[in-house]
Amino acid sequence: MSAMNLQVLLASRPKTVVEVGNFNIVETPVPEPKTGEVLVRNHYLSLDPYMRGRMSDAKSYAAPVAIGEVMVGGTVGEVVASNNAKFKTGDKVAGYFGWQLYGISDGTELQIVDDSNVSLSAYLGVLGMPGVTSWVGLLDICAPKSGETVLVTAASGAVGSAVGQLAKIHGARAVGIAGGPEKCRYVVDELGFDACIDYKAGKLWEDLKAATPKGIDCLFENVGGEIFDTLLARMNPFSRIAVCGLISQYNGEPYAMKNIRSVLINRVRMQGFIVFDHLPRWPVALQELREHVACGRIKYRESIAEGLRQAPSAFIGLLQGKNFGKQIVKLI
Amino acid sequence: MSAMNLQVLLASRPKTVVEVGNFNIVETPVPEPKTGEVLVRNHYLSLDPYMRGRMSDAKSYAAPVAIGEVMVGGTVGEVVASNNAKFKTGDKVAGYFGWQLYGISDGTELQIVDDSNVSLSAYLGVLGMPGVTSWVGLLDICAPKSGETVLVTAASGAVGSAVGQLAKIHGARAVGIAGGPEKCRYVVDELGFDACIDYKAGKLWEDLKAATPKGIDCLFENVGGEIFDTLLARMNPFSRIAVCGLISQYNGEPYAMKNIRSVLINRVRMQGFIVFDHLPRWPVALQELREHVACGRIKYRESIAEGLRQAPSAFIGLLQGKNFGKQIVKLI
């Protein structure tokens, strides 16, 4: 075989912001599957904010990527060689092969997926980790009652867009926060949120009061920092916060939060969560999500970078909020 | 009747710290009970940090005391005249008559208490609102498992001392934070905590690591500010925080918290609570507390100010951490 594997390695840890120089792109031979193993050609790579945490060696919920290792990440692709009875050549599979064209697996953490009705790439987004994250954080942790107000930050993103649509399906009022008028129009006009606040418009508190006349009952927090601090002051008594991500705080010094007092005054329940702690909920979440996607009740949008060599710059753009919808890298 | 009532009124709202000038002490006639009402001569007044919030008109979980009104507060005393069949002269009662010698009640929110085995004043502390606060926050919200580490701030206070002793009874390791070596000795030697950290010693983080070698599983937070921020960085995965009070933040600008990221990284559940939202739990809490107090498993200490005219300065001392144990004002 003359085909070569292409891999993106972590070359160095970011001091503050991520730079393309933190990555190293190398060509390596395509690995050979041993007994019990399968070789997968990846078609799409998912780029997600959590990867910023893995680039750092600060204490976190998962071990960091080692210098010189392939960057971690979710992938979907096709089995091209199999020594494992559970998989055959041509099977479409979702796995965690990271930032590379080929991957080897012994079959654990590898799922056969059906792309006859939906795009294969959907298994990286609304039918994958981001979709289940939305479902667990909204329905298990925030648990909105009908008529309550759900606010979600990064509302046009992979997680946020599903949160708002699920909130509407479950009878809540959905309000998003996104960056710029184009994303906000998409959130309201295409996704069907009740309102969307453009945080770049510079009057977050005024716009927030107008969009949440009855305050916030459920906050699905993806962003952190000054926006989160402002939202805390708008929480209702007995409200719930699912802390899913703090993307604005991944670079450098943490933002100093001034409104924690709201947690006491309003008897707020704030819960940090990681979707991988909730594995028993994945099947029920995915079943509901699949039904909603299949009949068009949940829409999604992808931002596609062409080719693995674009992954570093696409990832940097994601951290800066430049993507519009789920950030994917197309590998074929 | 020549006896006069003495009342402490809210004269003005504190701009930053509370001053004696924020109160006004007046003599007024003893009120006459109407049909269905009882007149109570208060024997003890409870002073508690939550009263600081009622002096302010910032949005909070309870309406502020109006200027010119009697300061709110829990009291215990004796029925001296009754037009209500449920109460007779001589009954000992716990109620919410506020900062005054006499009070009138129609019988709602008035409980007959038995002071044959315990001091009447205990119904303002370990057998009253502070005791139930400890019980609900520790057992319902933090829910420590046997062997876990419970940390409580303001550990020598009315709430904190019961939290640590309940934690020990339920099989957890109890670590306190208090101000000064005398309070810390009391917490360890008399209350039986496993360790106590003197936050005034100036090396909180080092002392915290030494006292919590396995991190913190349950945090019962009474203080807020820099101490709370430091503790956040010591929380274990899947740990719980009961936010009961933020006494250090009641004056002036809020402290800016830098370690909220720990909530996400460690999947912390942080819950603000007010004991009056948990009325159905009061009877079971008080029954357990009464048993522990009766057989000496839970000890308590009181700091007693003599006479209602001392209430303002005693309250200011409480906010500065000068009290040692439950702050009471003796009215007889």
C-alpha cells in the first residue's frame, strides 16, 4: 500500500492562546491491524472546545495529550480492513481516532452507525457527543418545566442549538446568546428560539432583561466569564444551572466572578457536568435525538474545514467563535 | 401596668459596614392582646448573620425591614397574657418577635417548647433555626458518605459547630475553618472535629492541604469571599457544596471569585439554600438534634450579651466574627 497516514500531533502546550505552531503535521505509514483489530479510514473529524483543555497540563477531568502524541478527537469513517468478527469492510463507524486519516481499534469504543437516512457527519454532532451533552444537561440537570425560561450560551453552536430546540420541544421558552446578528437571526428564524441576544452588541444586561421578562429558570452555560457573571444576576429563585463549558476562560487568567451571591439569594442549583459521566443515558438520549432529527424537529448546521491540514486553524477559529454550527473537518 | 416595652428599630440602611447609628432604641407601651392573641415577654433574642441582609434593600430572598420597623429576629420567652385557647400564661414559647422585650402573636409561628431538660435559649440555636440549617444543609444537600471529608466554615459558630458534629456522627471526617487559635482549639478539643484551620494564620492553602489530604467532598459554606474561592480549588470530583451564607460579602463590593472553573472540572454540585424553604424537614431534623443534644453527642456554646440595649453592638461583633458560639441577647 502506498497510501500514507496524516497525523496532527501536539507539538507544544499553549502559553495563552492556541497557535498553529502548537501543532505538528506528520506523514506516517498506515498501520496494520493485528488479530482482533480493525483499520478505519476516517471521513470526518470533530473539533470541540474540550480539546483546548487536553492541550494543557493543568489539573482537569481528563489526562492531557502528551507532547508528540496525536491530538484526541471524535471521528466517523469506514472500516477498510478488519480482523474482528464484529466489523466488516465497508461498515460506517464512529470512534475516537483523533486528528488523523487512519486509525486502529480493537473494537472497544467503536460504534457501527447507520448513515442511510442522515449524514455520516451528524454522528459527530447532534447524534454524537454534542447532542447527548445537550440532552443530559438540559433534561437531566436543568429539567425545565413547561413555560419556564431556558437560556443557553453559544446558542448557534453544536450543543447550544440542540439545547434550545429541545427546550422548545419540551414546552419551555428558549433564549439564546450568540455572537453577531447573523448567528442570532439563524437561532431565531431557522432554529425557532423565542429570542437571541447578540453579546457583541455591547448592551448585554439591557438585552437580557428584554429577552427574559420573567428571568431565567434554567441556564445551560457554555461560555463562562463576564457573560456567565451577568446571567447569574438574572437567575430566578430555585433556578438551575448546568455548567457544560467555560470556553471564554480556557486562555490565561480566569475571569473573576462577582455575582456568586445570587446562588444563595435565589437558592440556585449549579451543577458542573461532563457527558462521559452519564454513559447510561446515552442510548435514551440518542433515541430521542434521532427521532427529532429524522422528522426535522431538530435542525443542525455544520461548519466544514476541508482537509486535515486545516484542522489547527479551524480549531483556533472555533475557540474564537468564528465557526457557525458544528465544526467538522472533512478528511476525504 | 407600668412596664414598658423596649424596641430596637432600623433607623437607616448601612452604606457599607453596620454601625450602631443604623439602629434606634425606643420605649413604647406594652401592647394589649386582642381576642385570639397572646402577649409574650421575651427572655432571649437570637442574633444571626441573615439579619444583615434584611437591613439592606438590595434584592434578596426576603423583604427588607422597613426604616422605623422593629428589627426581625427569633426569640424565646414566656406567655404573660393569653386570649388564645392554645396558650396559657407561663407557657414557654419560641417565635419571631424581633428585637424587643414584648411581642403579640395570634398563635401562628409560635411554638410551645419544653425547657425542662435543656436551656430555653437552646431553642434559638442548636434546637432552632441554626440547628435545622446545619441538618438540612449537611444531610439533605451535601449528603456525605461515610469516610468522606466535610469542610465547614465559621466552624465555631451556631451553624458550623452543629455541622461538624453531625458530620462525625454520620461517619464523615470533619474539618473546620475558624478565626484564631482559641476557636480552633474549641472546635477540635471540645466539639471533636478532626482538624480546624485558623484562617487568620495567613497560610490557608497550605493548612488546607494538610487538613484535607484527600480533598473536600462536602463543603458547607457560611463565609464566602477569598476563603470560599480557595476552598473551591480543593473540591473533589463529584463533590457537593451547600451555600448557606456569605457573611464576608454582606458589606460593600462582592469578592471576585476566580476558581469557578472547579465546578466544571470536578462536576461539583453547588446549591444555595434557605432553611425556611425546607419546612417539612424541620420536625425530623429537630427530633434528631434533640436526641443528640440530650445525650451530649452535640455540644453547643453561647455568647451572651446582657440586655436589649447591647443588641446593636453584639450584632456588629457577630458580623466581625467576635462572637464565640451562638450569639444570644439576654432580655431578663
